[in-house]
Amino acid sequence: MAGLAPSPSEPGLLALEEELTCSICLCLFSSPVTVPCGHNFCSSCLELCWAGLSANFSCPQCRATFAGRPKLQKNTVLCRVVEQLRGRAGLGAAEEEEEEDEAAGRGAQAAQICCDSCLQAPAVQTCLTCTASFCSEHLRPHRDSPAFRDHQLCPPLRDLKQRKCPQHNKLFEFFCDQHGTCICSLCLLGHKLCATSPLQVAKANAQLALKKRLVELHNQSERATQAMNTVKTNQSRAAETASEKKDLIKNEFLEIKVLIEEKETQSLKAIADEEKRVSNKFDYIYGVLGSKKKEIKSLRDQIEMALTEGDDILFLKRAAALQQTPTKDAFVPLIEMDQNLLHSTYQSAVNLKDIVKLSVIQCREKRVEAKQTPGKTKTPPAASSNRTFVGKKPPGPPPTMGTLNAAAVVSTKELIDSFLKKSREELLQYAANITLDYNTAHNKVVLSERYTRMSVSDIPQNYNHHPQRFIDCFQVLGFQCFKRGIHYWEVELQQNNFCGIGICYGSMDRQGPESRLGRNSSSWCIEWFNSKISSWHNDVEKCLPNVKATKIGVLLHCEGGFVIFMAVGEKHNLIYKFKAQFTEALYPAFWLFSSGTVLSLCQMKQ
């Protein structure tokens, strides 16, 4: 472009040249064509850009896409403008070259190429055949004599040795594409298996390849720019999505906090109201006792005054009246806070805490499982099933299910045998301190000793109504529930062996004949009926050998799918074991036959 630079007297040529420059090759238009979007390009540049495409043709400048390959027509007006600009710029360049030549003539003579004959006059041309430069005088034989007619003349050149083959001392005439070097005619014998071409052809091919490379680099730069814009857009979208989710989560947790605070306020208000009720009763009794004390003091003062009376008649009258004045000892009635209200309020707070804790633990375990098994998706249970698989994944249908089931049975049997071999001290590492749930106790079941002892009373206890309370059977559940892990607890048979010990789902019925332990599919139990011992599940009874025991140990393995009942002693004796695939949380469960039956939960150090 330097050769086409406008003169200072014509500054408008520079702006015009920029408008007439192809955006692909960055040179003045050569045979310009116009695409449908209105942009212009060199015909050859556009052909190279669209080479190899059969669809998705687009403008290299604005990236507008076309349905098919557009029909390109030469822009004749633009061609004439470019030709005029080239002619004008050529004149300017010639003038500029003349000025440069004059300046060079006035400059140092060392920059000139001297004649190789006289070594003084500046050379005007170089003979590539003679490999020498000559001034006008010594160049005359080349111009006049026919002997020099075939000699190749060119403008003066320096370093003619670099244009010769160092091996054969001949000018380079060819280019070897395979070795990437210039060679002479004698070197062709050593490169006969290579692809060679004359220097002019090699130069034209190299220029075409560099132009094509320039177009490829331009396209790559455009694609890189688009990719960077896409990354920035995706980054902004991700930030917006994260911000939206953060706001939603904050709102959800704010609602949770409001609900918990509301529950806390209600619970504290219930306790405060009960405290106020009892306090008002105490204030009333205190006032009554104060009045009583004043009456006693007044009577005492009257008696002391009567004792000072000297007149016998008046004294006897006053004494008779004072002796007939009735007095009673101070009586303080029994005033207690409603323990049922206090316990149920506290229990509701504990239940809420356990629910929140369980939800947090389940979310944490799900995240851990998702990290451990990336790429795997869990298969949801069938739509017709309302069961929730707790602690275990729903079973799938692998092709070797029979083999796997057999292996699972063997593995479960070995696991059960390993626990049966453990001593009591070893089992205590799984110890769980069980307390009884007041809200599930039958109206005639009496709970005592901090909700660890249960018995049956002939008098109803007037418990508050609760949807989890047993209606027909003298039963009560443990407050703790188990969904995962291994748990062990012990129950002491204190009096009258008419009872049942077992486990059940929280969804077990609370009334009706199916609400009794073992009479449904949601519970498993061992039952003592005097000297008879039976196992019950799904209303199926199995008589067991009589085992004398006053303390029963229960071992629950949620993942292993079994519960073991054993007689606790110096050596544990197996009473019975149930194997099942537990699908819900399990609660310790107890049944009492009638009054006189007493069961106590053993509190063990964990």
C-alpha cells in the first residue's frame, strides 16, 4: 500500500483508498463483486473464503447468512473508481520516486551500486548472465553487440552471490517444494524425485498460498471473537442464574425461619400461659391464707383483751363468745402444672428438630451419593407405589437376579451369624437409649420413670387427643425412629409375662384389629402369653421354644434388613430373627395385655 500512498496535496485519496480496500486481503479491490448484504470483496478472495462449502454461505464481514450460494456479479462502477485511483496513485508514486532519486543522488554515494568494470560510476543495470553490474558506458556492448543479446538484464542488484548455487556457481532458476530451497538447473538431477517449479511459478504459488492462509487466519480470528463473545454471554447467564437461585434460597430459608420462630413463639406462649394459670392460683391461695392469718391474729388479740377483763360477768360472756368462734388450720391445695401440656409442647419442639435434622442429613447423603456415582440417574419407583425407599436404592431388574438374590441371602446369613457371636459388651457399641412417646400411648397405658416404664391401669389417664395415639390396643411406641445404621436396646420384663416387644413402621394403623403388633404387614414382634412364646408378622403366628428370660435384647440392622430378638444373660440366646426389606422408618413398639403387666426400658451408656 506504500506505493499507492497519496501526496500531501491530496489527503482525500487516503480515505478513498480505505473505502476501496478488500476486508479479506487488505489490498485495493481486484475484480470487485457485491454480495446480497451490500458488502464488496475481491472476486478471488471471496472464492477462496467459500471454497469447499456446499451450504451456510455467509458474508465474511457482517456474518449475514444466505440460503444458497449467491450469484456474484462484477461491480463495474467500483472497478472504474479503483482503476482511476490506481492511475492517480501511480503518478503520485512516480513523482515521489523521482524526489527520492534526487534525494538519493544528493545523499551519500556509498549507498549506490558501482559498476564492476570501472568501480567508480554508478551501475544502471545488472547482467544476471555475467553476474556483474555495469554503468551506462560499460553496458553499451550488451546493448549494441548481438553476442550479448541473450543475456538477462535487470535493475541494479546487490549480493549477486546469494542468487547463485554455491555448489555449481549457477543462478537459481527453480524451487524445490519438498526441501523448500532454490536450486539451479544442475541441481535438478539431485531433485529429480522432488516436485520442482520455475521461480516465477513458485513465487505465484507461494503468493496464492499466503493469501489463502491470510483468509484462514482472518476466519479463525472471527471465530475466536465469536467464541469469546459466547463465553462472556454464558458467563453472564450463569451469574444471573446463580443470583436468582440465591435469592430464591434466601426467601425459602427466610420462610423456614419465620415458621420455626412462629412455632417457638407458640410453644413458649403455651408454657407461659400455663405458668400464668398456675401462678394466678398460687396468688389466690396466698391471698386466702393472708386473710386467714389476719382472722387468726384478730381472734388472738380479742382473747388477750378478754384475759385482762376484771369483771367476772363480762369476762364469762366474752369467753363464751370467743370459744364459739370457729377456726380452721391453713390448707394448701395441690397445685401443679399440666405435665402433659409441658411434655407435649417440648416433644413437638424435639419432633420439629428431628425432622429438620433428618432432612439435612438426607440432603447431605444425597449429595455424597451424587458425587460418588456421577453420570448415573436413579430410577424413580413406579407411579402406582406410594412407598419410599429409605437408606436403600429401589431394586432394579438385572439379568442375573437369581444369582444375586442367592448371594444376598448367603451374605445376610453370614452377617446375622456374625452378630449372634458378639458378646453383650460388643453389642453395646450400637446401644440406643429409648424413651416412650407420650403421644402414642393408649389411654390406659401409664408412663413413668421419665418415660422409660410402662404399665396398664384400670382407670383412664385422660390423655389429650392425638392422631398417633393407639385407640384399641394397650400399646405405645418409642420416640426414636431408625432409618439407617445398626441399633441395639434392651427391655426388662418386670411383672406378668403377658406382653409383646417388637418394631413397626410409623404408618401402622392406630385403631381396629389390625392395629395390634404383628397383626399387619407393618410390624414384627415377639409375644409372651404366660409360658407361651410366639413370633408374629402379617397376622401369621409361629410358636417358639420357651426361653426363660427377664431381659430381652433387640438388635436392628436397617441396611442388612433384619431384626434379632435375644435373651440377655451371660451368653445371649437367640429367641427369633426376622428378615425383611425395610422401606420406612422403624420405631420400637410395645404391647401390654392387662393390668399387672410392666415393661421397663434399660438405659445403657453409649
